Amino acid sequence: AQSVTQLDSQVPVFEEAPVELRCNYSSSVSVYLFWYVQYPNQGLQLLLKYLSGSTLVKGINGFEAEFNKSQTSFHLRKPSVHISDTAEYFCAVSDRGGADGLTFGKGTHLIIQP
Amino acid sequence: DTAVSQTPKYLVTQMGNDKSIKCEQNLGHDTMYWYKQDSKKFLKIMFSYNNKELIINETVPNRFSPKSPDKAHLNLHINSLELGDSAVYFCASSQGTGGTEAFFGQGTRLTVV
């Protein structure tokens, strides 16, 4: 079984400032890691994923995340946010078999202040 | 072209009714899922369906049943609806499982009154 913890339910940031959204996971097996974004009244869209290889993963819309195995973390970062980044961000894991689908964290609401 | 489409987008119904939500994907994927997002936006897997193998989250009441007429469709039937079933239900699909990207539909907001 695996679980995902997103420590911050809400993160307010000023426009053009950097942001980091935190994600920690626990699992007894090797996992794949994902970040999804949900804009208001929409479905989820993949931002980026870590499968293997380089621990720094770059995604869409200028986001990146770093996998840290020793700290079981997969924090999401963006150097300069825009108003359009206001959304709910979900960290998720799936085991290597994956048949059980994705296990999501509770989400972090990113609020961009002008 | 919508990759994963769900109908209806909104569904308001009375307690005790039976309802269905339809899902279709045109991506040629072999695995489909249903997720439930509660009022606090927490997402939880309900079912995954791959090559006629159904994996059920043990916490899902048996009033919920997925039905797949073919690889491109996975409908969700709900019997004897309860107030606590009010949520947003998302259909998703992927090619294979594990590290492949899941594509999500726009969601169906179910309100039970």
C-alpha cells in the first residue's frame, strides 16, 4: 500500500514569485510519481512524471520537480508564477504494476496574488 | 476531439434512485478507471478495468458497478443513491498501467437530494 502527503492545503504566492509545493510519499514497493493540475471545474491534466533516471523532471508550463529517494519526496517548483497558475495541484503515486491506479494526495490550492 | 468524455456533466437526483454515468475514450487505451472526488477535493480510485479484468477498491459499496461494453467505454451504474454519494466522478484512461499517463474526463458532478 502507498500513501501521499501534501503538507500544505493552500499556498498563497505573489505573481512572478517562485513557489514550491511539497509532496512526500510512502510505499513498500518502487513507485512512479506524478503531479497533476486541476483548473476550476475541469478534469486533471498531467504536469510531469518521474519514472526513472534523472531525478530532476521538467514538465509543462515551466514546472519542474525533484525526486529525492532518501527523503521520499517529490516537490514541485516553478521559478516565477502567473495568475493563470491558480489551480489545485495533486501529487500522485502508482506502483510499478499500476493496476490499482493512482493514489493521490489531498491537493494543494495555489493562489496567485497580484 | 475530446479524448475522454463523460456524460452527463451534471446530474441531480433523489435519494433511492438508480443512475448511470457514461464514459468513452477515443485514445485507443486499454485501461480505464473511475475516480471519486469528494467535497474536500480528495480523489480516490474506485475501479480500474484492463483487458476485462476488473480491480475494485474494497471501500467502494457494491451499489456501484462498472460496466464495459467494449474497450472504449466504461460506464458507472449506481443503485439506491444516498446523500453521501454526492461528489464529482472522474473517468480516466491509460495505455497500460504503472508509469503511463492517465487522461481524465471533465468530471460528472452528482448531487443527491
